[in-house]
Amino acid sequence: MENQSDSETSPFLSLSAALSYGVASMAMVFINKAILMQYAHSMTLLTLQQLATTLLIHIGRRMGHTKAKSVDILTARKLLPISLFYNANVAFALASLKGVNIPMYIAIKRLTPLAVLIAGFFSGKGRPTTQVTLSVILTAAGVIIAALGDFSFDLFGYSMALTSVFFQTMYLVLVEKSGAEDGLSSVEIMFYNSMLSLPFLLFLIIATGEFPNSLSLLFAKSNSLYFLAILILSLVMGIALNFTMFLCTIVNSALTTTIVGVLKGVGSTTLGFVLLGGVQVHALNITGLVINSAGGVWYSYAKYQQKKNKTLNVVSDVEAAHRK
């Protein structure tokens, strides 16, 4: 389940990428929830986020501030599936947030590491270590236990969030493969992803009937300073989230990115209970969160041991070569 870069990247960069993604991801859940309470057109919101990302990277490239290469048709064709899976994931996630409280949403999304583990196994990436496998299973078990004491059944919310889990699994596995095999940077993948998303999203907002009503409502609400502030924050954080997610996946692995999401979810769930309410705390919630957190910590330790052992093996091989 490892990216090739696991043995080449410094521990500091790996940790920084993971922490940055965790912070951006946790903030984005609350920002999206806040803006969707004011502006329910989730597909239009996603389109604006992708448009802002495309323009920012394009301007940065023209001004020499980013090293992203010019558009290559062959690369765009190879990255098209990533863009489709990414936008499907975000679209279903935003749809689920309309009617699902944050603790419920995060708990369902915590099933992603198990899905990534299974996808990696069936895609021929090899069997992960026993500790990694057991830690991910423990993480998923914590989700189920927390769910038993928390969820009031919501068919729409469940179906949207579970579908989002599937699409998130697919695009993370593909991002990891693109970074390892094609040597693309996180900025380049983010640029292609945003650019390729725009035609797809424009078609969706027209086909679903969001446009032009969503645009009219956007202009009407722009008179509110509060709405403008959270809209701009949503666009900025959308860019930050995409960058840190792609960076973490390339520098570490798809599975590591999902585990960071799980650990981030513990903080988000706690804040969701305190700030937004709507969920009664149950003993099973607390037990599930503790088990879930323990699985995430165990996974981090297992990956650290793997990286440490790889480094020792490389040093031993170099020393043996010198002795010869």
C-alpha cells in the first residue's frame, strides 16, 4: 500500500504534508456546512471552487510563481478519471452535508481507509503488513461502534455519504499511482483536476436545474458581508484542501491520507457535538471514538516502523556494497 516516495521522502516533509491536510480537511467540513446553510446550491459552489483553483494556478504559472508545466493533452487524458472520481466524491459529500449532521457525516467517511486497503489489495499493490491491516480494521470497528450509539437512520444521508466513500477511494488510489508512475507534482495534478472538472460541472449545474437560479441567488446574497466572507473562505480553503490532499497522497500514500482524515475526524466530531449540536452523546459514541483514535495511532506507529526498517535496510546494503 505504499507510495514509492515513502522511502525517499524526509520524515519532516511526510509529517508536514499529513498535518497540513488534516488541518485543511477539518476546517473545510465546517466551512462547507456553514455556507450550505446559507446557500444550498452545492454543485455551483463546487464549480466556483474549481474555477478559482484553475485561475490561481494558471496566473501563478504565467507569472513564474509555480513550476506547473503547460497543458499536455496526453497527460490530461490520463488524469481525466481522477477528475471525474474527485468531483463525484465532493458532489455526493456536499449533498450529504445538506441533511446530515457533522458527527454522522465524519463517521461514515471514516470507512474510507478500509475501502482503500481493499482496493489496493485487489489492484495488485501487494499485501500490506499485518500491523497496518489490523490498525485499519480497528479504525473501521470504531466507526461501527460509534454509529450504533449515534445514528438516527437517514436513507438519503447514508446513501450520499457511502457513495462519496467509494469515489474518494477511487481517486486517491489513482492520485497515488499518478504521483509515483508519472512523476507529477501536487500542483500539476491539482491544476489538471480543476481544469478538467469545469466542463463536467457546468453540464451538471445546467442539467440539474441549479443554473441560472443559483447565480441569481449568489448575486442577491452578495449584499451580505457575512455570506461574502464565508464564500471567499470556502474558495480559499477549497484550494488549500486540494493542494494538501494531493501533496499528502503523493508524498506518503493513499492509505495514509485516509488515516489522516480519520484522525482529523476525531477533532471534527468533538467540535461538531459542541458547536453544532443535534446529536446526543452516548457511551457507544465515546467508546467508538476511542477505538477509532487508537486504530489511527497504531497505523501511524506501524508506518513509522516500516519507514525506519526500510532506512536501516538501505544503509546496510550501502555498507555491504562498500565492503565488497
